[in-house]
Amino acid sequence: MSGYVLISLIFLILSVAGLWKIFEKAGEPGWKAIIPFLNFYIWLRIIKKPLWWFIFILVPFVNVFVILLMVVEVLKCFGKDGIGAQALGVIFPFFYLPYLGFAKSETYQDPEKRAKVKKGAAREWVDAIIFAVVAATIIRTFFIEAYTIPTSSMEGSLLRGDFLFVSKVSYGPRVPMTPLSFPFVHHTLPLTKTTKSYLEWISLPFYRYPGLSNIKRYDAVVFNYPDGDTLSTVYQSNESYYSLVRNNGKRDVWNNKRKYGDIISRPVDKRENYIKRCVGLPGDTLRVKKQEVFINGRALANPKNAQFSYQVITDGSRLSDRLIDKLGIYEVIQTANPGFSYAYMNDESARKLEETPIVRSVARLTHAANNPDDLKRIYPYNASYGWSVDNFGPLYIPEAGATIQLSTGNIDLYRRVIHAYEGHELEVRNGKIFIDGIERDSYTFEMNYYFMMGDNRHNSADSRFWGFVPEDHIVGKAVFVWLSLDPDKTWFQGKIRWDKLFRFVN
């Protein structure tokens, strides 16, 4: 029995035992507390709330909020009208309900007969704010969360400046690993640059509630940045700690505080949020050959709006902003030579640009295998593989329960999985591999992993750069864009992209 199942069972038993005694104090048979659905019916009756609340108890995740409201109403029946008592009851109902039920000093009062508590304006506001925060936190944790696209890595499907909703129920909401945190912020307190917004006094292991579906190929997935477990307070996640060490040496990174600041660590759920498209599922073998992705030997169609980098040569004219907007090109890098530029765009935009009278040529750029610029920055950072952005793999994507043979020839591919993600000591000595001090020639994976790529294939820091995404890093599925603002324009220049509002993510 897993730890979470055992803990959940204990909490359930405590809560039911508490309800049993509370029912008896309210004049109802205690045994009704153990009958599914009947217990909620009786509960609503003793707190004198409308029975139509029962409908919301049947709705997954909504029922969490409704049941917490019912807990508060029970507390009121026992004269617990203080903010502290109600907050304690909401946070620890599996302890507070048994206390109310078993404590002889606690007496049930019928809601219609007990004296009404008069609240001042300040108290009304405080109560409203507390319950708004609780409700919003529950919704954000278990249902849906707002997210902003900060980079161009998913263009032209999702644009920099898109505001979207991420569904937590699609793959199942994840239990917060660091539950003690400041509400509505991610990892850093407002108005500070490095102050943590969370406490690690309580650290929970990974657990995910059942979701509506599994991750599917082509899903736009939000996840915690796998390379973000350790970082520089100066560079943050703009450049990973491991990249800094590869490029500058560990001694310089740790000792040069003026340049790098402090080196800190973050728990999984407080690492930076990234969004990419899932192209590789657990158990797949992935390969990128001349910019084309192959899964298990079969070519994978590119996303509809996939972008690549192009070299654009004109008759000497500079590409105008009007032309760039008209063709749906979101990023152009101009050079000192007005007739020479680079653009990230899809095939259709490239074709239309090439037909423009001032344009002489439009050529898609490619990174050949063994490209010197890629050898140090492409996973697994081993020049002997010769992998590049456009020529990568073949690479097996780990699946939970699958066993692979290990050797010094492939250990670099799975070193981080074994050590960082699954928590084993790994050492290679004299050509032999030791895991937790025992010589091993095979390894069985404990989690599922995914391979994520940005739709903007030549301008995306994705799995080609830092490897696999473990299942415990998955946050949710991007489902709906409700607002789109162009960060490069003012309100008077057409900052709102009206044609990109209220669209589903596909």
C-alpha cells in the first residue's frame, strides 16, 4: 500500500468517525455517516443547508470546495465562529471533526435556534477575503490555472503575450509538493527578486489524482523546467546552472558571486513553468533527421504552424513592419545590412515572402550533425554523439517498469534520470557502472518520461537541450487562450491581437 493511500485511508477513517459522533450529537443515527451519499444528505440536513448543494458534491473537484464550506457550517453549529477556528477546521478537518464529535465539552446547536453572530464591516471583509483566497487556491491547485506565454518557443501556435488557461484536471491534479506557500505566486515573493515564496518544512512526495486522459502526442503541455532544480540567482532560468557550469567551469560559477550570485535549489513544483508540445511518449524511440521527427521509425507530421529559421535576402530594402505583420511573421532579426535578415516563420509565410517583389531568396537554415555550435549545448552534451538541433537521436524515452541495458556508451543519456529524477547514487568507475554502490548492467525505470519540443523549432529551449520531462514535473494541459497582447506594440499601435482572442489550443 502506497504512503498516500495509507494516509488517505487514515484521514477518511478519522473524518467518518468524527461525523458519526457529530451526527449523534445532532440527533441522527451515527451509522449513517458510513453510508455513501446518505452521509452527505444527513450532513446538509443538520447544518440546515439547501439539498441542491448535493448536486455540487457529485462534481469532481468542485466537491472539495463545497465540502470545506460544509465543514465551516459544522463549526458554526458548535459555536466556532472565530476566524482562527474556522481556518484550522478547513485546513485540518480530519482532526477537527473528530475533536468536535468526541469532546464532551463541545455541544451541537441547531443553526435555526442558535444566536446569530453579529459581524462588523471589517470582519465581513476579512471573512470574504479568507474564503476567496481558499476558493481561488483550490481552483488554481485542482482545476485550472492562468498562464502567460513568456517566450517565442511555441510560435506560431502560441504567441508571446498569449494569456491562457491550463487545465489541471486533464491529466489529473498534482498534490502540492510544497504546500506551505504564499498564495497566487509561484516561487518568489512579490517585490523581491530572490526571496522564496514557500517553506520546505513540509515536503510531500509526488502523487497525482486520476485525470480525464493521459498525455497524448501533440498536446501542448505545461510542466516544471527539469533543468531548474539548481540555478543562479542572477541568471535564474534564463540559462540553467548546468549550462553555466559546462561553459564556465564549476569553480567559477560557485566562487564568482558578483557574476552569478548565489547558487540555490528549488523543489519540483516551484521550478519555472515551461510550455512545449509533446512529441515523444514513454516507450517511444525518437529521432530527428534533417529537421524531420521520427517516432519508432515513422515520420511524424509537424504541427500545423511549426516554424523554422530562414535567411532572407532582399534587393537591399529592409523588411517593413507592415509586411511582417501581413505575412504573420512574429520574429525577424535585422542585421546591419538592410538587405540581409533572419526570420522565424512557417512554410506558408516563407512561400509568401519569397513571392514578394523585393525579396531575392528565402532559404531555410539547418544544423548539420556534428555542428560545433551544438555539441556543447545539445543533450547529452557528449561530442561523440554528434547530435544537433536538426539531427538528434535515436533516443529511447523511458517508460515506467521498462528495463534497459546500461553501458558506458549510453549512460550519459540516462544519468540524470537515474540520479536527479529517481534519486539513486550513480558512479562510473573503471568502465563499470555502480548504482547505489552496486555494480549494474541494467536499470528499470520508476517513472514515465516525455520528450517535448517547441513549435518554433529553431528558437526553443526544449528536450533537445535538457533531455526528458519526468511525469512528476507535469503541471497540466494548455486548453484555451482568452487574451493575446503583442509585447512589442503599444495600445495605440494595436497591442491587442483581436483575431487571436478566445481560441482553443490545438
